[in-house]
Amino acid sequence: MSKKIPRDDEYKEDKKEYDLEERTARFGKSVIAFAKKAPKSPVTISLISQLVRAGTSVGANYCEADDGVSKRDFRNKIGICKKEARETKHWIRMVVAAVPELKDEARPLWQEAKELHLIFVSIFRSAGSS
């Protein structure tokens, strides 16, 4: 009997995600979905672009960190993840400032960016102290 491997969209939403690669990938997808909802205007185009860059960079840099060739390389990439997660929070706030009607949809995304930032802060500190 073969075991079915679930797709990332089949994971239960209420289950805490401990696979950080999967969690950051989902976060990037959520950032993209949120960005698509913002109306395009001279103000929002730049904000959306920055938000998508920062939000998707978190997962990409985590993958790089996971494949780090040295402890220093790993810590450096985790530091970038930490910065990009914090930057994503900033861009979410700016998009909401430009498009206030997206505030309710932005709240869980901002919360996830905050949680990821705190996770990467913890990993960064642990990687530097051992």
C-alpha cells in the first residue's frame, strides 16, 4: 500500500508548522496572494514590489541557510532571514497605510512575519553562542 504524500495546501491550517522551510514557503505564497489584492496605483506599485521581494526572500534565504557550507555562512543567511521578516512587517504596514481596507487581511500576515522574525532572532542568537 503506497503512502500518499500531502501537497503543501493539504496540510491542516490549525496545525502548528514546525517545518520552517514549508512555513516560510507558505508565508511567501500568502504575501503574494495579499499583494495581488492591493489595487495598482503609483503609490502601491512600489510598496507591493518591496513587500513581495522581502516576503518571498525569507524562505529563499532560509533554504540557503539550511544548505550553508559553514557555521558562519549559516548564521549570515539566518541574519538575512531575520532582517527580511522584519522588513516584511514594515512593508505590510505601508501597504495598509496606502490601502486601509486591507487592514483586516494584513493582520494575520503581519503576525506571521513577527513570529518568523522572532524565530530567526532565536536561531541567530543560538548560532552565535555555540
